[in-house]
Amino acid sequence: MPINQAIKVIAFDADDTLWDNEPYFRQTEDELCQIMAEYRDVSDFKKYLFGIEMDNMPDYGYGAVAFTMSLIESSIKYSDGKISASDIGRIIELGRKLVRLSATPLAGVAETLKVLHQRSRYQLVVFTKGELLTQENKLKRSGLLPYFDRVFITTDKQPDDYRKVCHEMGIAPEELLMVGNSLRSDIQPALEVGASAIYIPSEVMWQHEIIEHFEHERMFQIVTFSQILDLV
């Protein structure tokens, strides 16, 4: 089934769609495990950390700063308060590196966005979740900002958030095409409101984002970002 010809706006997820993100978070977890190993066995530490993240999500949301807060809290609790101030400082620096990621575009991203921008057939927007300043700065560092007409940064991506984007862009949901790497955040809620979606699986996924794979007549799965041009 071809892409809906009524599409007017293409929205792109940012992290792990336009640039790598999750691999750096997993690397940070590994580095924290090395620190925590000085205090106790870390065989179940990642599971413990994930539980802390989930508990904190209603208060902190998503992103590097929220993740750093969970890193600090989990290290204090997991070590029974024995972790040193210097090691807390090391953890803060791990979080700072995440905030300052270079956001180098993935293969084919810049070239594909340039073509879409030059065609002027669609309005291009970024629709991502996370902390406002962190995401704004990564987008600037990526060099991709000139290709987009609007940027939407939200605390979450639920169906109502997709409806808000459509309202802001002055389109019906059927005129939106969402591109992303997460079935849970980018694809499923977009389809629920009536939009179309292009799913680009990423090799590394955060546990919270993983759901069972499904098929849908308005979902198109591709392997590389540049294949978007074959669909639109």
C-alpha cells in the first residue's frame, strides 16, 4: 500500500532516528557498574537502575538530566549510602557527557533531509521527547536545524501529543507522516490518531521502549534512512 498522497507534514523523531543516542546511555550504565563494583556485587544493578528510572519518570520525564538523577539516586541507595563524594562527582561527569553529545547525524540523514527540504513538497518538523534545552542543543550541534520548519519537544509522545502537533501545523492527523525508531513512542500512537508512519528499527533500544512487533497498513518499515525517498 503506497504512502497516503494527502501527507503534508513529515515529523521526525530525534534520538536514534537522526543521530545515535541510546548506545551512549548503555555505555554510561557500564561505566557506572564499574564504579559500583567497588561497593558491592553489580550483577543485578542494571535491573535496579531501571526500576529507579521508572519510579522517577513521573517527576523527571525522559532525557540525559533525568537519567543522571536516577544514576545518582541508584548509586546512593545501592551502596547503602557508602558511595563517596568523589564517585558521585564521577557520575555527574558521566551525565554531563550525555548532555553534551555531539549528535552527529546517522548515515544518510543529512543528505535525505536536504533532498526533502529542496523538494518543498512537505513541511518537515522534529517531534521528539526529552528535556527542552538538551534536545534544542543537540539539534543545533547536529547541523540539521535548517532543514526543519518547526521543532516540537514534549515530555512524552502519547496520542494527544500527536493531535497537538497536527493542530499546531493546521493539518488533520491523516496528513501527518511520522518517522522514528520506536514502535512504542513514534509509531503506535501516530497510527492510533490516524497518521501514517515509517519505522526504522535501531540496533540498541531502551528497555522501556520495547514492545511486541506488529503490522499495520499505514506503517512502512525500512532499513536505512535514505529509503524514505523511495516512499515519499
